Amino acid sequence: MESLLHLLQRPNLSPVSKMVTEAQKKATAKYKARSIVQKKLDFNKTTDADILKWLEGKTFSTYIKQLIRADIQKNPGK
């Protein structure tokens, strides 16, 4: 526990240690290309204002995934 406290109390790391290396960028891009699919969703600020208000404070991707999984459970095989 002492070592964890020591880590939490360290001064901020220098900007150099926060830099992302080219190898890290390449590895991240490779992972995303093989593992991630993005689906874009547009909202109209006027006609979808109720939805946007509802989503405030929610983690969007988690919320959408929960809704989809609930729909899958209600409608298996579709």
C-alpha cells in the first residue's frame, strides 16, 4: 500500500514522459484497424433536442450498447 501512495503523491511527470512515440501510435492504429468498428450517428440540435438533453451526463457508447443488447434479448434471432 505504501508504494501505491508513493506513486499517487509523485509530482506531475514532465511533458516528455507524456509524449506518444511513433511505435505507440503505430500499435494503436493497428489495434483499431483490426478490432474497432465505428458507427456514426447524427443528431439535429432542433428536432433531436429532447434526445440530446436525455443523453447529458451519460456515457453515449455504453448507453447505446445497453439499449441494443436489451433489444437483442427481447428479439432473439432477428
